[in-house]
Amino acid sequence: MPDPAVFAVLLVSAFVHGAFGFGFPMVATPLLALMMDMRAAILLTLLPTICINLASILGERHRAEALRQFWPIPAFTIVGSLTGTQVLLSVDPEPFRLLLALVLVAYLLAERLHGVDRERSVPRWGLALLGLCLGLLAGVVNIFAPVIIVFALYTRMRPELMVAAFNLSFITSKSGQLIGFALNGALDPDVLIQALWALPPVLLTLWVGILLRRRIHPEHYRTLLRLGLWVMAGALLWDTIG
């Protein structure tokens, strides 16, 4: 059975993901990083994140169109995440707490940006480069939402395509991380067992969040999420500098 505090973090993160359509690793990783090292925090979220995003993508009607238009992003995300995981497992992971805090701050600031008035196209090589950057960020700090927000605002992606394309990228990035941990013999059985024990209630909580998202205006949740992320970023900065 997972530690009660860890279990609570996973459930809260699953609920947020269900309520907003994204956010499981973004919420879980910084909170878990306050209780354990970054490697264990990332490993603990891998299986739940893959399952959550598989459930999300299966519910997207535009997944085939998204894959046809944006396939270089998930294709190169797995390469980047595999490389980023190698970096994470080769050096002291503690400094990545600061990087994680900066990623959270970047996400919060990116929310304030405004898009353009027309849709912009990006060449295939640009999509591949984006996928590689997303994967590297995912491998090192387990979060790449800030880059997604900036890209989506810049290109004015249709929301349904954006959700489908990036859920595919979440799946490939986590797959690359899982392969990276396996190749380096870093799949801690105790951590994986905790993740497996937590998986059924995590998926149930995800479903509850989805139901609430359909019934309640999400702006209240967004306000609380932004506040919570500022608190988490501040806690990580304090923990790193202090």
C-alpha cells in the first residue's frame, strides 16, 4: 500500500486532471518531490500517467486527425524523454527541484499570454523539434505543460486537436521515460508496487473529476489550481535554496 500522504497526492492530482483535462504529473510531481527524490517521484507517476492519458485519448473523437496533422510531436517526444531520463539518472537529481519550480512559474506566466488572431502553421521539422524539447523536459522534470501552452497560443490550435495531440504526446513521453528507467535498471519494485496499488482509486477519482467538470463551471477550479501551483513553486524554491 502506498504511504497515506503519497496516496492523497495521487488522488488529488487525478481529480485535477479529470476536472481540467490535464495536470496529473504537473500537480503530482512537485508535491511528491517534497517527500522524496525526483527520480522516485517521476517513477511513481509513470504508470498512473500512462493509464490516465490512455483513458483520455480513447475518449477523444479527433485523435486520428490530430495524429495525421501533428504526428512528429509524439514521435519525437519519445526520443526526447528517453534522452532526458538518461540525464536524470546520470547526475544528481536534487538541482532539478529548482528547474521544476521554474517550470511551474513559466506555466503560470504563460497562462497570461494572448494568442494571435489567425491560425499559424508550423513545418514538420518545427513540430519534430517541439516534440524533442517536450520529451527532454518530461524526462528531466516530468512536466512540459508550459511549452504546450505557449505553442497552442502561438499557433491557435483548435482545442479538440490540441487535447488529442498532446494526450498522445503525454503517452509517448511517459513510454520513453519508462523505457529509460528499464534500460538503466532503475525500476524500483517498491515504487512500482505503490503505483499499482494506487491505480484503481486514481482512475476512479479521475472519473469523478470528469463528471464534475461536465457539471460545474471550471473557472473556480482554475483559480484554485493557479493558487496551488504558486504555493508548490514557492515551496520547491524554499526547499532548494533554504
